[in-house]
Amino acid sequence: MVKTAILVSGGGTNLQAIIDAHLFGEIKNCELTAVISSNPDAYAIERAQHADIPAYIVDRASFPNRATFTKALLDKLLDLDIDLAVYAGFNFILDPPFIETYRNRIINIHPSLIPSFCGLGYYGLRTHEAVLEHGVKITGATAHFATEIADDGPIILQKAVPILEDDTPKSLQQRVMEEAEWEILPRAISLFCEGRLEVDGRIVHIKEVVDDAEQP
Ligand code: GAR
């Protein structure tokens, strides 16, 4: 079983999608070991408690800088013997010691089709505002390995969502979550936990499942 920690900062609807998919057996070979919140008031903490997943708070506001916050998070993950970290609406870029320790073992969900509308400043509703301001006709979500650069690591899965004539940032955010994020994030976690992701530079190859019954 791959010991997985979900890192959150807010409402936790992506966390809920992971919890539900796990309950329905759609995430294979995965133990939801911990939810870690950077924000003591995040509703995601209640979602974890309802699902009987141990929840921990590593409060960003109680650390003087990013380095000490990064160290506290890294220590927590190492203490819990975590194999995979998932940023599910987690608002921070972490320092190199965290990324190096967990290189290609951190999955992030971003609410656009990377490399469009991503990077510093593109977070939550702001991303959807920028999409609508630009007038693109298709947006979506991307699950990718996180690195020290915001929204830049190797892409695992993407799903497109068309923009409707009367969309507002809120309506678009909701549809991108429902139609893309809540589907591809649990799927990306399962692919990782099943050992089906092979990273070659920027390229992630998804290995097919070999059905033993069909072997000669
Ligand atoms: C989600 O839409 C997620 O993709 C986005 O924040 C929201 C968190 O919602 N993350 C980013 O924008 C990261 N760059 P949630 O707490 O309900 O899952």
C-alpha cells in the first residue's frame, strides 16, 4: 500500500473526491494515511475527520518563513513514513529540500490546461477570471508532478472543459471541478499507487495493465 498524505489549505472538495473514490475502490493500492492542513480553519479538516483520516495542522502563519514551514511539513511526512504527497488545493510552493526528497512523488491539481493560465498568481478563482478575460473557448484541469516551480512539473493527466457563453468565474470554477478535477486527481493518484507512471524528463508514460489471464 502506498502511504499517501493529502495537503490542503481550504474547502477540500478535491480531498472529498479522493475520499469518495477511495471508498468506492477506484483508487487502488493506496492508504489515505493523513490530511495535513496549512490553515487551522480549513473545512478540509472536518472532511478528514468524518472519513476517519488523521488530520494534522502545520499552520503557515506560525512560521517566520518558507524554509521553516517547509521543514516542519517535511518532518511530518517523514515521521508518518509517507510515500506520496498530494497537493489538493494546497496554496504553497515548498523549498528544494521537500521537492528533492519527494521528487516525482508529489501530485498537484491545477484548474487549467497547463501551460496556459498557470504559475505564480494563478490560484483558485483568479485562474478562471483570467481564462474568461482572455476569451479562450476551452479550459480544463491538469494533474501533474509538483516541482519547485509553480505548476511546472511533468503532466500526468489533463481533461478539457468547454467554456459556455454565460459563464462567470464561479460557474466555470464549479464545472471545471465537477467535470475535470474530481475525476483526474483520484485517477492520477491511483495510477501512481498502481506503479503505472514512468517519468522520463518532462514526459510521463502511463503503463498498460497486463492481464495475467491473457498471458500464454
Ligand atoms: C481547486 O480548484 C484547485 O484546483 C485549486 O484550488 C481549488 C481548491 O479547492 N488549486 C490551484 O489553483 C493551485 N494552483 P478545494 O480546496 O475545494 O479542493
